[in-house]
Amino acid sequence: MAKEVTCPPCGETVRAENDEDLVRKVQQHAKDEHGTDLSAEHILASARAV
């Protein structure tokens, strides 16, 4: 089941087909765009099924 997370600071939506890919994509976005690190737990807690 696909999931997505919307980045609170910039509003970009990141979507992936599984948790592992979602965490990887969101962590990369957070690091590249905002210079921050996010835990997998934080990301998955804010994810929603689509």
C-alpha cells in the first residue's frame, strides 16, 4: 500500500509504495532541502495511506 508524507516546512509531498522507500525518500528530502535528519519512527508516524 502506498503512503505519503507532506513536509511541514515546504509543503512538498513525498510518496512511496512501501515504508522503506518512504523513509529513504523523506530522509533524503529533509537532508537536501532543510539540512536536518529525521528518524524512521517520526516519518512513519506522520505517514498516511493513499
